[in-house]
Amino acid sequence: VSVTNQWGSLLLIAPPLFLDFAMSKQELRQAAFESSGISYEQSLEAAQLNPSLYKRLGEEGFLSLSTLFYDRVFEDKEATWFLNIFSSSTKNGAIDNQYRFLVQTFGGPDLYREKKGKYTRLVGRHANFNIGTNAAFRWVEHMEKAMQEHVLLRGDEEATNALKKYFAFTAHYIVAASEYMRSDQLSGGTQMDQGQNW
């Protein structure tokens, strides 16, 4: 469908069917809030802590958290459907990607960017995985248990509570947004990305 605007320029408009499935970031944030119980603003608390999470945990602390988390994920025999989501990943690769992302997100050097490229594209990177709301809840459950086991986080209630909010919101945001991904928004996984940040 095309129309001409007030300046005489031709505008191309997506068919109505596409418009029914497009969601704004506000709508995606609302969907994540409804599913997780955490608002977007609450999810930002972890990145605004002073001192930063990076200063509190350091690279070793984030590596430990990612290792504790993925040890739980790859040993999840109670929910094989959840473990199957990670069937195309190696545990070491998953630990490395998450560790790099957390370091970069919470005040450290750009380790994730060094490996994956300029944009994080979390939604695009997860779009090829068979995830839904149940998987988001299971993911958060494993992460919360990993945080309980983490030596530094056990003694830092402020950091732990902020991370719980961040992880819950983000997991459910990824699920909500994944339902509306276009094929051109999918990430190459380990390739340098040229696209936009999701």
C-alpha cells in the first residue's frame, strides 16, 4: 500500500496484516511486565547501582555466576524440554557468551562486543531457540538458584535483588519480542553483526 504525504512524497506502508503483528517497545515492555511482574524501570536498577555490579563482582564474579547458571541448565533432568533448547550450544560457549555480556552490561569492558560485534541483539540471538513463557520462568529459576550459590552475591542483597529484577524482565521481554521477529532481524550468532540493537 502506498500513499502520498503532504509534501508530495510517496510513502510505502506495510499491509494491514503486518501492522497487526508489529509491536512497539512500550507494548513489548508491557507484555514483559505482565508476564514477569517487573517493570522496565525496575529492570534498569541493576545497571544503575553504585558501586557498579562490575566493581562488586569483577570479571571472575560474573564468570562464576555464568558457570553456576549453566551448570544447572545443562544438568536439568527434570525438564528435558528446557535442556533441549540448548541442544545447539556447548556449555563452555554459553558460559563465555553470557559472561561477556554481563561484564559489558554492568560496567566492565566491552568483552561481548569484541566477540559478537557492535550490537547485543539479545532478541535476535534468541529467536532461533524454541522459547516461551515457561522457558523464561525456568531460566529465571535457574539463575536465581545460581545467585543463591554465588559467594559474592549471597552477601550483597542489594545487588542480588537488582539482578533478579533485571533477569526476570529481560527473559520475558525476549520471549515477547521473539514472537514478533522478522527474518531480517535474526542474528548470525557468532558472526559480527551489522544490524540494529534489539
